[in-house]
Amino acid sequence: MVRIVKRLLSLSKSDRVLLLQTIILLLAIKLGLKFTTVQQLRGQLQYYTRWKSTVSRPASRLIWAVEVATRILPGDTKCLARALAAQALLLRHSYPAKVRLGVAKDADGNFEAHAWVESEGKVAIGQLQDGERFKPLVDW
């Protein structure tokens, strides 16, 4: 815990603010996924993304914030929560972002699902080593 605090204090003020905002966003998404429907949560996130950020940040820094917030928060953060957070941050900062949901079967034939975000033709978050086996079903 001390190491995390030291690392946070070594960040620039701008990065600390971004990270705090991302932690709050990710917590809200995790709670939303637990207590509402995905459609209701997406509606709230669309409302959130209407207000464009006045601070210009590289897309890579927004993804960094989601990755770090995921490691800081207790409990498991599923790929859907991470994808929704990344999409919301990217859209709020005027980057294109599409959440993709895909399905596949594992080696034992069990059903699996995965969510990722694509932006500007590349996977922004949610890249898997064997991600090509997931067949996209839904794009948001």
C-alpha cells in the first residue's frame, strides 16, 4: 500500500486528477453493472460523455488511467466495466470509441464472452493474445 501511495504522489497533478476521475468512473460502472441493466448504465454514460473535456489528453493516457484504476480498486474488474470506462473517457475527450462484445468457446467447449474497445482502427483496451477467436456480436 505504501508503494502505491508513493507512486501516486510521484505523478503530475494532471495525472492524479485523471486517475481519481477514472477511479470514480470505474466504481460507478462496477456498481451500475451490479444494480442496473447494461442499457440503463449505457444511457447514464452517454449523458456523462455529452460534456466534452476541456483538457486535451492523449488517448494512450486515458487508457493508462483505466489500467491503473483497475489495479488500484479492490476486487475483480471485468472486461465489460473496463471497456465501458475506456469508451466513456475516450468519447469525453473527443476520440472515437466502440465497445465490441464477442463470444467464443474455450478448449473444453465452454462458452466465453469478452468486451474490448476499438478506437481509430485499433484495439484500445481489452486486447487478448488469442482475441481473434472471439466473434463480435454487438458493437456500441
